[in-house]
Amino acid sequence: MEGRDMQTNCEPAIETQNVSKTYGLIEAVKQISLTVSPGEVRGLVGENGAGKSTLLKMLCGITQPDAGSMFKDGKAYAPRSMVQAYASGLSIILQEVGVIPSLSVAANMYLGRTNQFVRSGVIQKKSLHAQVEQLLRDFGVSHIDPRMPLGRLSAEDQKFIEVIRALAFTPDVLLVDETSAALPADGCDLLFERIAQMKADGTAVLFVSHRLREVLQVSDTVSVLRDGALVTTIVSKETDPSGLRSLMVGRSLSDHYYRLDQAASRSDSIALSIDDLHVEGSLVGVSFQVHAGEIVGIGGLTGCGMHPLGKAIFGLARRDSGFVKIHKGDEALHTKNPVSATRHGIGYVPRDRNTEGLMLTSSIRGNICLPSHKLLQRQGRGAILKRHEKGLSRKGMEQLDIKASSIEQLVTALSGGNRQKVALAKWLAREDLSVLVLDCPTRGIDVGVKAYIYELMERLKQRDLAIILISEELPELIGMSDRVLIMKGGTIVCEFNRSDGMQEQQLIEAMI
Amino acid sequence: MSRLTNDLDAVRRRLGNTQGGYLSFLALVVFVILFASIAPRIFLTAPNLYRVLQHSVITAVSAMGLTFPLLLGGIDLSIGAVFAFAGIVGATFAVAGGLAGMLAGGLIVGTLIGLLNGSLHVFLRIPSFVVTLGMMLMLQAAGVLLTGGREIILDKSATGLGSGIVLIVIGAVVAVATWFVTNNTTFGEHLRSIGNSEPVAKELGVPVRVVKIVAFGACGLLAGLAGLLNTAYTHFAVPDPNSLTYLLSAMVVVFLGGTSITGSEGGSVWGIVIGAIAISVLENGMVIVGVPSLQQPIYIGLILLLVVSVTTKRIALGGQRLVIK
């Protein structure tokens, strides 16, 4: 009740009135009116392409609305850049902003707001470093030197610095875009703790995430966007994830988009065997086999080695010892590197599709055709012909229902879900594919595409493909796998079978 | 992944990637010990070492200019041509204006060419590689036309600039100034931000266009200064239709110093200074030892490959974009 009182008594901290934004023919945001009061935590959910990111970008000055107006504390607010947004008391955690690896930790911390340390163009490094040192100490970080170039920190520490950067300044309005941020676990805890604190201090928070459970946990109210328009704003306590989900897609989506069968199934023939795999610093003696038509889930805590395992299977990490063998009939073909892995029919969809899985500045056609050049060469008797390429990529686009204007569209222009479909399509274009390694295939993807990918996995299973599903989400592992292998400290510690009925609690206990 | 790549990566990790200067320092120590032990009586004399130091200043100054465009992810291929052209202009102006005339003429011309490079790059959206390539060709020809292909003997009144201690002091001042600007000013931070990612820099409020134009201007200024120093040092200006040599030696020194061609990384002034001295020692030593001059580039090339192979971040080349803006 307290929250509601606040809403009526105070001027909204941030408000949009009928803002719209059009990109070409696409209306990304349609007349959205939204108010967030001081001390309110507002969740913002919607499928990919629903307009969440565009709305956020307008609020933080990266793009400007075509129509409508925005207000901050009752005053007109029209930032032209992020720096202006910062100056008016916003703080933003956004993947796109990122960090500059060659600058020091301290410089990154004050990126875009170094002004207070600058005297006539010269940065007062001493006071900057002292300030950042103090900040880090306040957040309980003692192992990071503010003078160090940020690029030399571990990936998680870099992310951590990003979080601290956004939280260090007590803003009037905090925007969190978690859909692409993928924070480490302790970063998340820190974030939620600070959000609660800021709420108490009267900060308005706009929290965007695909993890609906989390959104409901953190927020007071949730606004749902669909196709660029605001559907409704509801009180978090009065709904649940499936309620939100049906509002997001506009139809009631059953909670059971996972496999329905409760028994494990697989064919008798082994498709892939991994034998005593060692990789320095990540894997210690991993052995297992995958049958054709089997989905093997791999789970564990951060640092357990499941992501390096995916890389190692595809040959991207240098193996110190051990084998990865593909079985074709009676033959066992060794794979050593991505070249032989691809030749023998292994496909790999990496965790980060943007930096590893796709050529972003290339077209859908270019991406889909890349692993199939041998096939295309055969079709064209030695030459790769455009019409064969087009045929192959059109087929892929249809098969996976990729939403794009044409096969020539650049992948950068696609939404996250469609990008992931392209990353999948390029492997599925190969008829000789026998093993597919999926590393977090539904990470940062909306429910619609998520359901589609699960459905696709089932179809591929029917086609006798062997699938290795590496995932950070337990429901996904339990929902999709015939077998789940739990990793800890670089090795497999436990195995669960679908037929025995898997429980989240069991898996968690095995992980810890 | 070959074993060699992995071993190299291990060496790099140990050296610390951004501190490329280490290896140029190591190279310097090795060269000094080498030539000091082969020909101590000639190499290890004060006048010779002094000469080595003087000689290194000229390359170091143009190399420091080059770091500005490199840090923002661009490149300036015209520095060799600016170097020669500024020398010609300076020598011409020295006839009437003495030292002041030479300085004013050469530095203004260098800076203007640099600013023009930057403006063409920014406003016509031509990659800096192409802009400066075109500029290089035009300046080379202009130099030949202006002088009729003859060298210009520098007026006596202006030769003081290239004499001994003056040269070294100028080099030191430029080094300190470059270090300060790239490390302690918002301009330096802006350069690196652009080199890291232009869209991100824009969102952070970096005036990308201005920074770029100024960076190329600074590069032109220092290339011009280096050209004047060289003219004063050798006492004449040559319209060199093949100014590539100057460009390449500046590049060798920059990369030796650990600056990355992909932008943002490195830019250690210390590395450049040491690198310039190391190359100067090597050139001087080879002459003393009697390595035929036609053979000398082979050794310089080898040293460059060796040093850069252990200091460059391989991921930056293989894993990410390699775009020259």
C-alpha cells in the first residue's frame, strides 16, 4: 500500500507520454505512456522485438523519439546523448555501452563522466584513482587495482566493474537491461541488493529482463510490452510467470513447452564418444558417450567447465590429452580441431552468438552457407554458384522460420531470437550433421523462440541427431534431456536419467 | 591451435600485453652488448653514442606522431611524404626567414596537411588508409615539382636546430608532451575510446570528428617537425619521390614499441623512444661492423617480426575485427 501512496503523492521520477519510434517500416515503439515513481521498482517485459530496448535507448539518450515527450521529475526531458542522460541523474546498466579494455579500471568507472576530474583537459589521475579505490572498497572489492588496464581483468571482474559503475552513483533513475547483460551470479546478488537499497533511498528503477521469476521477485509493478505497444501494467504480487507470459505473447502459452514424454529414449548406435579429455585450466578427465537420437544435458555451477567442454568437443580449445571420436557405422573418426570436427559432422552453437557464433556484418546467406561450402562446391562441380547458395539459405530460412526481409539481410539487423535461428540454421543446412553441441541455446531469447528451439530439438532427436545441451537453466536441462550430466571442478560428478524422474533439488545438490 | 601459437601466447602473458616496451628495451640491451663486444673502440665512444642518440630523435618524433592515428584505429601513410615536403618548405623559407621562418613554414604546412587528412577522412568518410595514401602520392610529386627535383641546401642560419643537444632536447620535450597528452588528458582517453569502438565513443559523448581531425593534425605536425629536424641535421632537403623509407622506419619503431595496429591498445611513448634508440643502435652498429647497406633491412625486418610476434595480442588479430579506419 505504501508504494501506491507514494505514487499519488509524488511527481513521477520518469515519465513518457505517447512516445513513438519508427525504424524504416517497423514501428518499434508505438505511443507508449509510462510513469515510474520515486522508490518504485518497475519491471519491463516483452518478447524480443516488443520495443523494450528501443524504449530504454530513448530514455538514456542513445536514440530520440520521433513523437511524444518525456519528463523527469515533472520537467521536460530530451537527452541527446548518454552523457546528457547521466548528467540529469540517470544511471544505466546496458550491454551495448560496455567497457574500453585499453583504459584503466578507474577511467572505465568514470567513462563519460570524468568531468569532475578534469582541469582544462588534463585528468587529475591521483584524485580519480583515490576516488575509485574508495569506491571499490565500499563494494568490498580489494583485488582490483584501479590503475590496471581493464582488459587484463578476468571477464567476470570486468562485468563486475560494469555493475559497480552503474551502482556507484546514486541516481534518481536506474535503468537495468539484463536481457543481454548476462551478469555473473555474485554480480546479480550485488545488483539486487543495491536495487533494494536504492528503492529505499527513493530511486526509481526500470528493470528489463527475460527471467520472469526474477522480475517478479525484484519489482513492485510490471509493465508488459507487445509489438511496440504497452499492453498493461500490473502489480507484481498479483501475477505469476505464466500470467506474464500469456500477456507477452497475447495468447495463453502453456507452461509445458518442454518435452512431454517422461522416459529416456535413444537409438542403440553411439554417435560420439569422449574419452578422458583434459584441457589445461578447465577440464580434468571427462569421458562420456552420446547415442544417436539422444539429448544429453550438461549442467553445473559457474566455472565447472561445461562451457570449455563444448569448445573442447568442437576442437576450439587445445586438448592436453584425450579423444573425441565420431562414430560412423563401424568407423571411429577422430576429431582434433574445428576443421575435422566440421568435416565429420559436428555442429557447435556457442554461448555468445554475437561474438562467436555468427558473422554479424555478413548476410543470412553468408552465415548459413559457410559450413556447407563442400556441398555447394559439389553441386556446382567445383564452383560455388550464387543460385545454389540462395537455394540452400532459402531452405534454411524457411525451415527455421527466420523472420527477415530476405536472405541478403545482414545478421546485425536481426533480433536476438532470429540471430540464434541463423546460428542453428547454418549447421542444420548440412545433411551429414550427426552431432550438435548447443551451449546455452536459449540464453537471452524470448519465450516464443525458446519454445520453437525446444520443438526443433525434439524434431532433430527424431531424426537421430545426437544433441549435447549445455545449459545454465535447470528447468531446461530437466525438461529436454534424456540424461543430465553434472559437472564440478572440470569433471563429471553425477549422472541422472530421464526415466528415473529428475528433480531440480537433486541436481542442485549434485552441483554444490 | 599449434603448439607454437600457444607458446607465444604464454610468453606474451608473462610479458604483459600492453607493455610492449619491454622487448624493445631487451633488444636495445642486446644490441648494445653485441656491438660493444665486437667493436668496442668505435662503437663505445662518446661521439658515436651521441650520434646514435641524435639519429634516433628524428625517427622517434615521427613515430610519436603516428601513434595518434593508430590509437584511434586509423593510420597515416603520408607521414614520410609530409616529412620530406615540410623539409623542402622549411628550407625554402629559411632563405628569407632564417630559423623562425623554417619552423613556421614547416610546422604550419605539416599541421595543415594533417588536418586536411583528418577532415577528408571524417567528412568524406574515406578510410584513413586511402586518404593518406592519396596524400602521400600528391605530396611526393608536389615536392619534386616545387624544387625541380634538386636538393635545397639549408641556409646556415637555420642549421642550429639539428645540432647535438638541441635535437635531443627537442626529442625529449616531444616525448614528454606526447606521453602526457595520450595518458593524462581527456583527448588521450577519447582517442582510445574511438579506437575501441566508435559507436560506443559517440554514445559516451566523445566528439569523434573533432578528435579524429586533431589527431591527424598532431600527426602531421610531428611529421613536419621530424622533417625539419632531419633537414637541419643533414643540412639539406631532398625532394624524395620515394618517401616510403621514412614512413616505414617510423612504423617499425611504433610497432616495436608495442602499439597495436587495431587501435586503442599500446601507445607507450617509452616503448617508442627505446625502440627508436634500439633501431638507431642497430643501424649504426651494422655500419661499424661492415654489414653491406643493402643487407641491413633484412636484419631490421627480422628483429621487427621477432619482437612483434611476442608482443602483439594474437586474439586481437585472429579473433576480432581487423579494420583500419
